[in-house]
Amino acid sequence: VNVTISPEPILSTTLDATVCSDDVSGIVLDVEPGSIAAATYNIIAINDNGLVASAGAPVVGNGFGANEIADDAYTNMTNAPVVVTYTIVPVSADNCDGNPFDVNLTIDPAPAPNLGPHEIRVCDDDPTQILVELFNLTQLEAVIFDGNLDLSAVYFRTLQDAIDRVNGIPDPMNYPNIDPVETIYVRVENSFDCFTIVEIEIEVFALPDASVDVTDWLVCENDTDFLFDFELNSKIPEILGPSQSETDFEVTFYSTQIAADTQDPTFLLDGNSHQNVGNPQPIFVVIRNRTTDCIVSSQSFNIEVQDGADANPVFYEECDVVNDNDGSTQFDLESQIPLILGPAQSLADFNVDFYADFDDAFDGNTNTLPLLYENIEIPTQIIYARVSNVLRPDECFDIAEITLQVNLLPIVNLEPDYILCLNSTPEAVVDIPPIIDTGLLDTDYTFIWSLDGDVLASATGSSLDPTSTGEGLYSVLVTNNNTGCNDTFSTTVTESALPDSFDVSWTTETFSGNNIITVSTSGISTYEYSLDNGPWQLNNEFTNVTGGLHTVFVRDINGCGMFSEDIVIIDYPKFFTPNGDGTNDTWKISGIETQAAAVIYIYDRYGKLLKQLSPTSQGWDGTYNGNPMPSNDYWFTLEYRENLTNETRTLSSHFSLKR
């Protein structure tokens, strides 16, 4: 019988390990060098000394592998190491059991810091960098260590670095954040080199936005005592700007910069009603973020009270004394300044400027009107007067409408000349008597008439009859009763008359070949003459007058009328044409009909008497005994009374018959 004796495995004596609380043991079971290998391991006892496993599955049993207790971990809540003992029997492949052997796992206690949460939040007070501040990360160590003097801390930016204990923050007391919000990992260690990771959240809060340049607050108050109750809170929307609201931000006001920086309540001002204590008085502003409690105190503005301006509207009338009475005239705007300012304001304290446009007046720009201004809107134009405080002209001002009204001068259209006829006939072409009429109503105007510079006291109406006052230079001062505008109008009255004497004469001998009529007149006027309604002439002689009855007219050149007188000129035609055409069909001596005693004899060229005519006959028709006489020269004799000498004469001459 063969008995095979197999060797027993011997458990390694170097398997003991020390770990921190809750760390896995990492123990891999093995045998001593030179020992037969163990195929499995039996755990026959576990003494945990009151510790509770936090990982793995510590259990008594057989047939375990080498890694059975490698993942076991225990929580040591004490202040000292605690040993967990595993009693293990190695078993060979031949199923031979080795001797039991204890494996000791020492569990060091882990630090027990205050796990938080922990945070450090600061306001962005560093003006050189945006949302970057220096953090003292160690300021929470007392809280984190929770009174345990055995602990120390190392600071890391990532969890893995903290676990691996690499890339620690070199100066945790002056740590500049990289991101506005960061998590810092604190490796809290004890004397057993065990650690616990504690997180600190750090954050940099943005300061309130104080970028608005707050405008000064100037109050313009008429008749001011330079004190005013300011509602400072009304400036809050301007102070916060469009991106911040009163829901999220609080605004307070202080009387000094130091008080604003420290929020000293002693110098806190009432935002609802603050009466200024200086003029101007600076006001210092604090903006506080209601959530982060971050404040900024860099803004300020002045409050000030100045005397307000008061511009009185003016209705300014002028008569149209410039140019053509067309509704445009010159206005002396400077003369209206006392009315615009009123009695309580003076040019020592206030400026007055004039503008054509309201917007220009409101802006107070340089588009001012000259003080001697001619309106461009006819006949009424509104311009604007801007009254401004000389100390604060851009803020303390008032604007009033100035109505410029142009009143036209009276409009009168007198004739340049009027004729006063001392006598006249119905043929007069001028008014008898002449009336100098302004064409205006007596109820609307007053009239002062003058003759050659002397006022006619009795003449006060709108028209004047110069008959009783005679000729001369007349003027009338016409005044509009409503506007007071007046103007003077002048005209000349000239006396004229028909001639005092009028004589018409035939001033040449009968049959002289050039009959001349001469007209003689006397009188105060100049006279014109016309023959038989022919053209008028200033020459008082008419030449080459044909024979027969003529009418001579004389008229006053100024139109007072005319006289007329008839005159007879004796003459005969040099030919006649008895052809029955109605023209020159008979031959007769014109004008002889006025001499009833005159006798006319007609002869042929041989002296044969062909016809005897009376002065009143129709003349010779060119026949003899009813028979037409041939074309030829014929002779006549006339016994008549001479025009100039009134003596009896006989004329012999000839004429032609033409057929």
C-alpha cells in the first residue's frame, strides 16, 4: 500500500496591512516562499473589533480566492487604530489544509472635518481686474477642523488632484480665482496620513453698475430763497440706468463721501424729502445689490437752487413805416425787453434773446434774431423770447410768444392834380366842383387838412371841396382811429377857366389863295383850338382854309369846357367834274351866299355868257341850254364886298371843266 504524503501550504506571514477608514484593504492572499501553492482559502474567523464594513463582503467560509478580502473596507469612527483580524487556512490543490494563520488589517481613523457646505463669497472690489479677487482659502480651517487640532489641510483646484495630492495651490492665503464661481477641494489630513475631501465654493460677485454719470439737479424757482425740498429718490432710475431695477438694487444718499463709503447712518439723507444745506450741495450715492449685499459708492451729483426765469408774452404793434406799406416793417425788439421781464426781473440777472423758431428758443442756440427786426410773415408773425438766468442760462429759462403785428398806414389814392374851374360849360370834362375825396369813412379815421402848410381848421371830413379856399398845395393827415397809424397825402389844386374873350377873324384878302383864320382869346388858362371838329391845336391860326362856312372851337386845356363861333370864307373851286358821280358835279363860289347882292357870270373862252348865278343858287352844272359843255377852261366875274375893307370889288378868273 502506497501512502502519498502531500505537503501543506503555509500562509504568508507578510500579509498584514494598514489602511485608513473606509479604504479597501488591498490584501491579496498568498503563501510563504517555497511553500506549496494554495488553491483556495478558508476564512474560519473574522474579529472586526466592533467595526462595520463599509465595502466588500467580509464573511466566514471555505473555498475563497486570493482576492477575497482585498475589497474589504471598514469605518473607524474612533480616534485610534482598530485591528480587524482574519483567521485564514490555506488549502492546496490536493485539498491539504495548512495551519490557520491570522492576517491583521489595521484601520486608522479618518479625519472627521465639518463637511459644510462651505463657501466664500466676495464682492469685486479690485478695479484692475473684472471678477477676480484674492481669496484667503484658509479662513475656514477653524470651521472645517471643528476643534480637532490634529488636522491639517492642503488645497487643490480639482478633486483628482486632491485625491492624488498633486498640484496643490501654492499660496492658499492669496488665491486669485480663475472663474467667477469655483469649487476648491480641501484635503484634510490627520497624523495617520488619512484624509477627507472638503469642498469650498468660492464666488466673486459683480459690483452694482455705477457707470452712469449722474446729472446735477438744478431747480429754477421764481422769487427763490435758495432752499428747496428735493426728492432724491426721483433720481434713482437715472442712477441705476436701464439695466438695473429697484427690485434688485437699493439706492441711498449721504452727505459726505466717507459716509457713503462706510454707510454711516449719521449722514444718511432722506430720499423722499431733503432740503439742501448748501447751494450747490454735493450728494453721494450708494448702490447696494439686495441679493449679494455688494455696494458701490462712486457716484455723486450736485443739487442746486437758482432764481427761475419768467417770460411775459407781449403783443407788439408797429405801423408800416418801412418800404411800401406792404405789411412788413421794422420792430425794435429791444424796446419790449422791460415788458417781457416785468418789474421783478432785470438785465443784470437775466438775458433776453429772440428767436423765429420755438425749437431754437428752447435749445438756446445761436440762431437769434437781430434787435432791429423786420417781420417776414405778413401782417402778423409770432416770434419767441427766451429769458434765461445769467448764472445758469441752460437750465433756468422761460419762453414767451411775442406777437408782431404790422398795422398798415391809411391807404388813400388822391389824384395828383385837381382842376378848380372858375367858370364852365356843359362840355367840361372835370368835376364841377372838384372834390378831394380820401375814400375813407369818417367813423374810422380822423382828418387834418392843410393848404400850403396852413391847417384848415374847419375841414375835418374825409373829403374837401376847394371852391371856397382856392388853388394851392393841399395835404391831409389821415389817422386810423383803431391803430393810431397815420400818413399824409398831398395833391395840387389848380384854378382854371374859359377865356374871358373869344374872337374869330378871317385875316386874309378874299381869293388870296391862302385863307387864314385867326382866333383871339384872353384868360387865366391855356387854350386849344379846333376847326370844324378837327384836331385840337395850341396854335391860334388855321391856314389854307377852304371856302365856305366853318366853325371854330376854343377850349380850356384843363377841361372846364369850350366855346364855338362860325365864320364864312369866300372862295371858288379851280375845277369841277359834272359826271353825275355826286362829287364836284357843280361849280359854285363857297361862302358868297352871305352876300345877297353879289352877282356871278360864267363865260366860255370866247367871252360868251353861259350862266348867271345868284349867291344862293346850287351852282353851274356845266350845261348851256341843257347841253353839256365840253371840257375846257371857263371864265367868271364876281361882283362882291371885300372881307377886309368892306368895299365893292369885281373879280375875274377862270376854272376848268373836266369830263
